[in-house]
Amino acid sequence: PIRVAASLMEELDVRNPDIVIAALLHDVVEDCDVPSDVVERHFGCSVRRIVEALTWEPGHAVKWEQAQQQVRHEPAVRVVRTADVIDNCRDLAAGCTADRASALRMIYGDAHWGRRIAERVSAGAVQLLTNAIASASTACVAAVSEPPLPPNKGKALTIEPSTINHQPSTRVTRYPIRTHVIATTDTLLEVVR
């Protein structure tokens, strides 16, 4: 929360005290079981409204719906969520300790709905998020080794390097049902796009 508030002030030029306080408290209801009325009693209804909008409800499907709603929320909610997503990606980039599936799910989710929220904040926010996602992608791909491949038993095609859309590419076949086409110059972020 401190890094999120610092990012708001230093990188996104936010000076509104209610928004900065909400950034400091954005996880308190969700992670510390502090009731919203306590936030309101100590910091006011504006801070409570922002913190409640940033609090994730349990469940993956519900979280996706909330992320979609945050695109339409008031600017204060969008700017705090953008700073939080940037911070989460930077945290991954600093030391990717998450398992591969969790790290990629976070990066892909942040790349999708986080960018939509950042676009409603500013061009600078989009650039900060893009850089953070690229750093996290690079760090996580380098840090997390893939499990050994199961025997193929000839069920999948092996295709030699070819040209797709005039770009050199290699088709990598890991499992019979999944084939990934990755250009040698692509980064993980470009593949996701």
C-alpha cells in the first residue's frame, strides 16, 4: 500500500488526500477484515467509497466482473487500481516467486483489464503499466522453469521453422492438443497481445 500511494503521488501526480489515503487502505477491508464503517469513521465517506470499490469479492468470476466494473468507476477508483496493478507487476518483476500458472494468470489479467482501466487514467499510466507488465513477463519466464514434458509418442506434428506473415517463427509442440506459434523475436507480452 505504501508503494501504491507513493506511485500515485510521484508517477501519476495525484495530490488529493482522500485518494492517497484510499491507496494506503485499499487492501485493509479485504485482507485485514476491517469493516468499511471503521474506514468511514476514521477517514470519511469518500475514502470508504473508494476502498469499497477496490475491495475484491471472493470468487474468480466475481473478480472478473468487478474488474470490468472498475473501468466505469469514478476516476479516483481507476487511478488507485492502476497504481495497484503497476505495483503488483513490479513486485513480480523484482522477484518472481509465484508458480508459473499464478504468475501468468496475473500478468495476462493485468494486461487485459488493467490496461483498460489505465487507458481511462492517462497515457502515462498506460506506459507505466506496459513497462511493468513487460518486466514481470521477462522476470517470470526466466525464473520459472517448466516441468519436464511427457512423452509425445508421435501424436503431435513436428514442424520445422517456417515463415508466417513474413516473420521467422518456430512452431513448438509440447502436447498433442496444444501447439504454440511463437516468433523468435516475440516477447511474452507481444504473444499475449
